[in-house]
Amino acid sequence: QVQLVESGGGLVQAGDSLRLSCTASTRASSISTQAWFRQAPGEERQFVAAFRWGSTYYTDSVKGRFSISRDSAKNTVYLQMNSLKPEDTAVYYCAAGSPILSNLRADSAYRYWGQGTQVSVSS
């Protein structure tokens, strides 16, 4: 069983930056992908970014502003969020699993989830 612990959320102003961290309790050889999703109030959970076998993937709305990276030695994946906008406000969730490439953006493809961390961006 893999446990994911997120940190780094908070309340910031538009244009500010935040870095989220997600540390896995163990390194599981079965996990190929670590990803970030977010869920705003009243909305469905949405794919944000993923790190898979050294490649990165982003939803269009965060391209050029967010960056996902991984420190394998620390079992940690990061989401650097720059130029934050009020519409980025959501609970951000870390996920881990082994989705096929075509299913990378589906939350149902991930087996392990963190508890979520709140990101609030004021205008």
C-alpha cells in the first residue's frame, strides 16, 4: 500500500507562486505515473499535470505556468505553480498509478490518492 502526503497549499494573491509537494511512503515499482488533479467547489475533479517515465503532461489551462517535476531519491513529486489566477482555486490532489498513456488524464486510472491540499487565489 502506498500512502501519499501532500503539502504546500495556501492562500495567495493573483500572480503569486506556490509549490506543492507530494511524498510517497514507499517506492513502488508498479507505479509509472504521479499526477496532480484539482477539484473546485461544485465541479468534477480535473487533471492538471503528470510525470510519467521522465515525460511531463499538462492540461492546456496551466501550460507555461505550472511545472511538474520529480525527485526519485525522495519519492517526491512537485508542482510549481507560477502566475496563479483566481480560477486556479481548488483542492489539489496528488495521485499515483500506472495508467496507459491514452488514459493519463482520467482520475479513475489512478490507484493511490493523497488527502488534498487547498489552494486559494484571490484577485
